[in-house]
Amino acid sequence: MENVLAELLPQLTRLSNTLGRGRLYERARAGAGVTLERPAMTILMILNAAGEPLRIGEIANRMQVEGPHVTRQVQVLEKDGLVERVVDPADARARLIALTNRGQDAASQYLAVVLGWFAEALSDWPAADRRDLTRLLARMVDDLSTHLASLD
Amino acid sequence: MENVLAELLPQLTRLSNTLGRGRLYERARAGAGVTLERPAMTILMILNAAGEPLRIGEIANRMQVEGPHVTRQVQVLEKDGLVERVVDPADARARLIALTNRGQDAASQYLAVVLGWFAEALSDWPAADRRDLTRLLARMVDDLSTHLASLD
DNA sequence: TATTGTTATACTCTATAACTATA
DNA sequence: TATAGTTATAGAGTATAACAATA
């Protein structure tokens, strides 16, 4: 198996670079009608995927970054009217970060562009292959995340 | 398909963050016996995968970064004795970057640690699933790269 | 006393512009 | 005149340390 994975690793790196950086990101971001730095957009995506307001610390966990970084990005998002910060009713130390309507729209539109790219790129695929890929890929990410977390 | 991919996208981002950043990277790097910044290690991996010396510009292409970034990283690698720079015999303007023995060892050992993580995480998988995943994932990365490149 | 978040600061990563050398 | 690479500089991304407020 290792030989196959050895080929895969650079490809995964390349894919994540392609999607996460450079002009391609600018193009997808333009579709969202906003001008945000990448980590700020990542926060919108995380809130969108969560479907509920999240704490600063929880966002930092999911991004796998330190707290202060999230604090600053959220300040920009709040200034732009894309998120709101409310005191957590369960704990006055914490803040809950929620998408505003504008923030929800931006997240949805950004996601639509990127998913559209995926759909176009894979339009020739047999449906069975698409199903298999998403199933196996989800499981891999799951198993790998669990395993890597267990190393600490 | 799009709903499944919508869940997958943050997971892919998270996976690439997990592998590419933070203490996990430090641990894999320690296995390689060197102390390099991430982009420098990426260059070692690219040269290792290529199996032959590459030009600065070609490395920049594969990393999807601009030239000056590669120049500086290569200067560090050369100072550490992990790569050599020789004038391209075919074009005296260009430089060919080649792994030294030490650089080859560092790349191999780093790769062994990361591939070991993959192998452990997927150890319970049926062989057929592993084969299917690598085959489909390679094809996806390929098709997606082609499609995204065609957008420019 | 421990935890959530913020402020201040510094380091890493990457891009752009100006330049040198060769084609 | 165009191309490969380098040097210089600036901006984006992230971490660490010190602090404030609440638990």
C-alpha cells in the first residue's frame, strides 16, 4: 500500500494548495461578493457547516490554530457585518459567533462556486465512482483524524 | 453529489491543515533528523518524488508559488547540505537543484513517518477499499487539476 | 485557582518589483 | 528583446506571552 500512498501524498498537497491559495481562491471569493482574507473565509465555512453559532475556542479547534488568530479574524468579519458576537448565555466569559444573513449568503455563494468546480471536473464520472469516492474519502479523513489525534 | 461534497470540503481542509501544520509536522520532521521550515521540506519531497534534479522554476510550478520564494528556501537547503545547485548544462541561465545523500535520507525518513501514519490509520481497511480509494482519489486530483487549470 | 478570550509582539510564509546574467 | 534566477521589500498568516474577566 505504501507505494500507492507515496504517490498520493504529493497529490493531496497539490490539491490543497490549488484550492486554498492563489488566484483560484480570489475567483471563488469574488463569487461570494466579498473581499476577505482566506482564514476569515474559512471561519465563514466552518460556521456554515456547523449550522449553529460557535465559540471562539471551538472555531480555533476546528481550524487547528491558536485563539488570538481567530479573535482577530472575527473582529474583521464583525466589522464587515458578516458575523455577530453575543455573550454565551451559559458562560459569560465566552462569546458565541453567529453568521448574519449577509455572512450566510457569502458562505453559500462561495461554497457553490467551489462545489461547481468539483461537479464540472467530475462530470464524466460514472455515478458509482462518485459515490465510492465520497464514501471512502470521508472514511479516510475520519480515520486519519482520529489516529493523528491519538498520537498526542 | 453536491451535498456530500459540501461536507467533505471542510474535512479535506482540516486534513491538509493537520498534516501540513503544527506539532504533527514537527514530529514527522524530527523523524527526518532535520529542523527545516515547512516549504523547505516540501521542496525535498518534490525532488524526492521527481527522482531527478529540477530547475528553480519547475519547483516553483509544482509548489504553485512564485520563484523568489523557492530561491530563498533552496539557499537554506544548500547551506544545510541537503541539496546542491549546479548550472544547467542545457542553459547557463538556469540552475538544477539536486538532492545530496543527506537530503535524500531526510526526505525518505520524513516520508516514512507520514506514510506510517496513513498505514496505521487505515490498517483495518479491506484491501479492496484501499485500492479503490487510491485509484479514485488519484483520478479526482488529476481531473480537478486539469479542470482548474483550464479556467485560466 | 482555572478557563475564555483579548492585546501586544514576533516569526513564518508568500508575493511583487527591480535587477543581473544569459539566450 | 525575452527568459531564469536573485535581491529587496512588503503583506498575509500564525504563534507565544502577558493580561482581563468570569467561573
